[in-house]
Amino acid sequence: MPKTDSLQGSLDLLVLKILSRRPRLHGYAIMSAIGEMSDDVLRAEEGSLYPALHRMEESGWIRAEWVTKDTGRRARIYELTAAGKKQLAAEESRWVTVTSAVNRILRTV
Amino acid sequence: MALWSRISNVFRGERLNRDIEEEFEAHVAEAIAQGRDPEEARHALGAAVRRQQESHDARVVGWLDSLRADLVFGWRQLKRNKVTSIAAILSLALAIGACTSAFRLIDALLWRSLPVDHPERLYALSRQGIGFNGQFGSYDSWAYPDFQLMRATVKGQAKLIAISYADRADITFKTDQEMEKANVQHVSGWMFPDFGIQPALGRLFTENDDLKPGAAPYAVLSYDYWSRRFGRDPNVVGQTFHFGDGIYQIIGVSEKKFTGTEPGTIIDIFIPTMMNPRVTRQDSTWFRMLIVVPPGTAVEPLRAKLAAVTHAFEAKRLSGETGLSPETLKNVLNNETLLKPAPTGVSWMQEEYNRALGALGVLVLMVLLIACANVANLMTAQAAARAREMALRVSIGAGRWRLVQMVLVESALLAFLAAASAALFAWWSAPLVVSMINPPDNPARLILPADWRVLGFGIGLTLVVVLLFGLLPALRASSVRPVSILKGGDDPHSRQRLMHGMIALQVAFCFFVLLIAGLFVTTFKRLSNKPTGFSAERILLLETTSRPAQSPIYWDQAADHLRSIPGVERVSQASWPLLKGVGWNDSISVNGGPPSVDLAYFLNVSPGFLETMRIALIGGRDFRDGDLYNNTAIVNETFARRFLNDDNPVGKAFEIASDDGKRQPMQVVGVMRDAYYRDIREPMLPVVFVPFLHKDEKDQMLPEKEETFVVLTAAANPMAMASTLRQEVSRVRPEFHVSNARTQVELDQAQMIRERLLATLAFFFGAVALLLAGVGLYGVLNYSVLQQQREIGIRMALGAQVGDVARRVMTGISVAVGIGAVAGLALGLASVRYIESLLYEVKATDAGVLAIPCLTILLAVVVAAVPPVLRALRIDPVAMLRVE
């Protein structure tokens, strides 16, 4: 498994979380969803999002599928796999641990 | 799963890139649909497009991808130099294929263990020393009573198994008119259980089937024969057939894997040893002995024990033979008994072809090395042409290993393309070689499996070949120094030294191959041009059997009938044809003296045989009707010289001295020219022809079981009459049956099957070696002219003469050729003693033999050198200088 830094880690977490709530989204929709749901505080760069998607696909956390939309254009949509669900749980608990640790430090200082 | 998808991605690279691109397009379209500025959306994605490579990289395993790239690149390189690539692939394919084919043959005949339980425990017993014929040799046949004594002595320590020589016999399933041939073998009843062979049908023999002489007329078929002759009919069990004087019942079929213990012959029918009429005879040796030595038994003490038993047996038996000379007796009893490992079985073909196949194996290996040297030179020349490319790759940071990989992949691609064609060649050629071992009526049949052993050999060989021709050029290419290339060229001499070294190697191997091929071809020519003493042309031989035996009068009637058939010029009879390879010998006694140590060889012939075979009578007369065996003989010159002091032998008397002390008086009525009797390679034997008519003590005419009708036909192709005459013989008397119809020419040629095979294949590979070496020479010369054209141009501008230029081009290569030729000669002379037994009346040091490789290589050098030298001479100094 490739080593992930914390930023990438949080991008993975966001993507996995969004896909767990709203399965079968394409890349642009995932990007928009991150913007919408964070009230435009967070923004996923295309340049990070797609490599992340492909990497997670290789890791077997998400799977992709080509579908033809009403417009006739093909789109590549993603959904969570069983392994992805496990990964999400792990990432979520890691996130909680990290943020609560950070919060503790912020409160203490 | 993830790794697998990455590996599969390697081979889907193009599609993957398109997928990613399409996904990005979809992204932009979506962004525009959402009201974003197209320009801005594309721009935002720009970073992603730049990272498309990164996305792709995430999907593939790096080195595999580079391998794929190298394969594609290598393929393009091969395609760019189409002619040279095809030449390289073909020459490698031929060489690898020939090597694999040789491996298949050698493995199948000599290396592959018998498919029995514990083949490593098998040993064969043989004797070595001076035999009854006064010749030193190795004998592996035994008498049954001797075998029984030995078996009883070592009971519990080792298992002795008697297995007769495969006999190409006449057998009949229905009436005598439907006689057919089958390989019949007598085996000990306990052979199948001791070998752990299971029945495919019915049952196999056990010890109980081999207890008393003539008690168990049963037969076991081999799986191969059951399939070929009966189409695997399960009802075959219980059927009967005639063989010899008996009727046998089929009781079962042996396991498929077991085809007998004689590689080169597939046994059709097994019969218990006790069914052989000679099983009770002390003086008849007719089978080989295989011994299963269990792990607990030491071999040498076992051998000593067996040797003691057989020595005592022979001493006792021979003490009763008053007809033997004391010298022969002493020689025979001094024979050594040998116990040799025999995990691969024992066969005549192994002995006959062991060295021949070894020699061929070495020749094809040499051809392979020549081909490798050629391709290595080709790769070196190409590497030189690509020096700039390599330098560029190094300057932009390609690692050394990366370059080695690139060149090696190209070599491997070449080699594996060659290996694929080689597999086809080996698949086709190995059975072809076996089919060239085709004595009339009894062609060799060798099981040639194409299994993991052969496959492993082929793959291993291909890898070795890749390293042989690919590694050196790869290492050279990778060690390129960009600075020297950019300065205008590295040291060209080092590259030329490598190529000249390769040329020397090629010439050495080529010289060797040609020398050996010359020896084989000369051997074959000497043998086939050798006068046999008779004329084989237009002679048809009808080897005829009769059941029951018939009086000679009836045989003569049959001959008379054949004479009346149009197209037949002459007919006479003999016990068997000359050069069939069999013989009847006895000692001779002159003037009541002791029996001779030298043996004389006998043949019953009818009046007119000399004339039919066109053997010249040089004194006395031919046989007449009514001449009796008991007192008339025609002897050859060698006989007259050896036994009768040569002075006018006609009218002289001698005696045939049998081993048991009986003497048969004979009188010489005629002397004939020497003619070969049994084998054209052995020295001329003293031969006596005697009449058929043979009266016993009670003045009764002895009947004859088999005779050969020797028919001289009017037509040039005697075989054309074979089927007619076959029927006519049986028409005279239904008891007569022609078991073999063949021509004397076939028999003559059968004497030289091995020599013809060796000569044909060695000639072929000699030609291939010469061609490859010639192509290699041409390539290197051409390359060096291209390399030196600047220099040559300058020299010519400065007034160099034609001769100077030619010498300049040729010097290096001539030295290489000279060194190679000397090395090849040394190699050839050093190894020729290993093949001495395959040669006939020819030595490696004969001037004629040495001239063959010298002249052909010289010729090849000249032919290969002409175009490059002409090219050098046509260099226009002005044009060359202008380029600079």
C-alpha cells in the first residue's frame, strides 16, 4: 500500500465517506460534493482527485464502471467495495483519533 | 488481485491512457454543464493531465512496463532490419532445432530410464574377452541352464531376468496364407512382477508360467501392438496364433508405458522363456540377462559370485566338446564377466548408434555456436550503428542495467522467435532421423516423447543462446561513454577485435565440422564403392519358410516353377542371402590335423547360384544336380590361401570339425573369387559353399525348413515382380510361404545405414556451418569496410594502390581465419579418436580429408570477401572527403 501523507489521507477519507453516502458518482460530482458539503471550505483539486481515485481503485477500495448518461456521453462512476467500507471505518477512526489529539493539544496550550 | 490488475494493465497501456483521457473529457463536459467557464475548467484540469502519467504509473508495475516498452522497441528494431533479422532467426532456429532434435534422440535412446520400478537397480551381465571365433569382443548372450544355476546361487540377493533378443518372426492368426511379422521376445515369467508392470487387459505372466519347458503356451501383447494390430479390441484375450512350431494363447496386454527393454525396438508379443526350444540346451546362448540388485546387495561380490558360477558351468560343458582347439578353450574360459548398470535397458541400437549420435550432437552444437557467433556479430554491428542513440540515453540518465535489459530483451525476442521455429523443426526432424535407420523389413522404432525433459532442454538451450550472443554486445552497448561518442566515435578497434575473435571461433568450429563431415562422407563413399565380389543388380530375394519342413526335391520344383515365369531370367537357392548378417561357422581340419582356431563360414547353395549372383568361378566346376553336401564344396580364394596352401585346391580334401568332435569330410570341386559373406566391413572370411542335398546316416534326405530363392529378373526393378512371385511360391506348395521379399541391393545398402545416416547429416550440417561462417565473414568484412571508408578514402586520395586497399581490408580477417583454421584442425585431430570406430579406411591426417575443410573455407573466404573488397575499391575519395 502506498504511503499516504495526512492530507492525502483526508482526501481519501472524504471520497470514501461521500461514496458511502451517495454511491455511483463520477469524478466531477465527487469534487462538487466535497465543495458543497463543506460549504466551499474544502476544495479537492482535480490534479489530486483523479490520481487518488485511480490509486484507491488499484487498492480495491472503490470500483469504477463506465455508464452512458442521458446526454449520450460516457461517464466513469465510482462506488465503494467491501474493502473500501472497512478502509473507511479505519480512516474514520484514525481521523477521530488524530483530531481529538490535536484538539486536546489546542485546549491544553 | 490488485497485482494482477496492475500486470494486466501493462499490456493494456494504450487503452488505459484512452480511458483516463475520456474520463477527463467527461469531467470538463460536466464542469461546463454546471456553468463553469470552459477555459477555466480545462485549465484546472491541466495539472491533472500533466499527472496523467502519475495515474498510469499507479496502475502498472514499473519494470514490467519498461519490459513491455523494450519488447515493442526490440520488435521495431527487428522489423527495421528485416533481412538480417530473418536470417538470424532462421539460422538460430535451424541450429536450436537440430540440437533439440539430437537431444531428443540421444535422450530417448541412451539416457531415459526404462519405465519400470527402480530402473536404477537394473544391471546387465555380459562377458568380455576372446570368443569362439577368435575375436576379442563383448558378448551378452547366455545359455538357459547356466542362467538357472546363477539364479539359484544368488537367490535372495538379486533377481535375475532372462530376456531374449527381439525376434522379427512370422506369426499367423488365422491361416498360413495370412502370415505376418511381429517382434517376439521370450521373457522370464517373473519379469512383469519384478518390473512392477500392470496389465492393461487380462493378466500378465507370473513365475508359474515359466516353470517347465513347453508348459505354458501363453502370450502377452504390448499395448502398442494391441492398439496397432487389434484396435484395442478387448476380445483379444483368449485368441490364439501360430509362432514357430507352437500355438499360443493371448492372456493379456501389458501396460502402455512398457515397450520392452530394447530401446530402438518395440516388442509386440512376449512369450515365457520356457517356450523357447533352446531352453534346455547348454550350448545355445540366446538371451540377455538383466539383474535387479536391491539396495542391500553389494555389486562387486555379486558379480564375483555370478562369474564363478558361469566359469564352472562353461568349464564343465566345454570339457565334453572334444572338437575345440585347446587355444580356443583357454581363450573362452578366460573371458571376464561384467556387471554393468543398465537403467536404460540394453539394445543393439544403443551400441550401434551411441557414438554416432554423440558425434552428431557435437556437430550440431558446433553449428549452434557458429550461428550464435554470427548473431553476436550482427548485434555488435547494430550496437555500433546505435552508439549515438545509446550515448543519448546515457546522457539523459538511463542506467547501465536499463540499457543491458534493453539489448538483452531484443536478443531474447530474437531467440524465442527462433526457438518457436526450432520446436517445429525438432518435432519434424527427430522422427525423420529414426526413419532413416531402416533395415529392410525391420525399421527402428524409437519412442520419442515430447515431454518436460525435451521442453526443459529447449528452453534452457534458448536461454543459454541468449546469453551467448546477447550478453557481450549488451554489456558493450551499455558501457558506452557519451563523451567519446560525441567526440566522433569511440575506439573502433576494440569492437573489431571482438568481431575478429568471433570470426576465428566460427572458422575453428566450421573447420571442425567440415573435417568430421569429410571423414563421414569419405567413409560412406569408400564403403559403397567397395566391390562386394558379386553383383546385386536385378536380384530379388524370396526368403521362404515351410511348415512342415519339405524335402529338397520340392524346393527344387518350386525353383523350376519360378523359372517358367516370364520376366525371370535365373533362379537358384541359398540357405539365406549373402550380407544378411547371419552365418554358420565351424573349425576346419586338413589332413587329419587338429581343429583350426580360425573358423570357416558355410552356406548351402543350389547349382547355378554362382552364376545368378555373378560370382566368378576361377577353377574347377559349379555344383551339379545330385551333388551331395557330404562330399562336395566350392571354396573361395581366402579359404584356399588359409587352409589349402593355395596351390591348385581343386580336388583337395578337408574336414569340417564340429565342437562335439564329429568330422565331416569334404572335397573341393571348385574355387570362386572372394565375395563378402556377412558384413562388408570385416576382413574377407574363408567361405565354403556346400550343396543342399544332405543325407543322414540312414541315407535319408534331410528336409529343409527354409530357403531363399535368389531370382535374377529381366527388368531393372526386381521389386516389381515381388508380389507375383510371392503368390507363385505358395501356389507350388501351400506349405511354402515367402516371409520376406527384398532385393539384394537393399541388403547391400542395409550394411551402410549408419554410415549413410552419418554422411547425409554431417554433409548437411557441414554445408550449413559453411554457409553460416561465410555469411558471418561477409558481414564482418562489410562492416569493417563501412567503418574504415573515411580512412580508405584518404589513403586512395594519397595514391594507395588497389592491392594496398584490398590488403588493408583483408589483413585482420585473414589472421582470424588462419588462427581459427589451426584451432579447428587441432580440435578435430584431438577428437577424431572418439569416432574412430565409426570410420572405415580413412584417417583424419589423410591429405584428401584435410583438403576438404581447407579448400571449402578458402573458397568461402574468397566468395565472402569479393563484394566488400569491391565496395572498398569503389570508394570515391573526393566524395568521402567532401562528407568530412
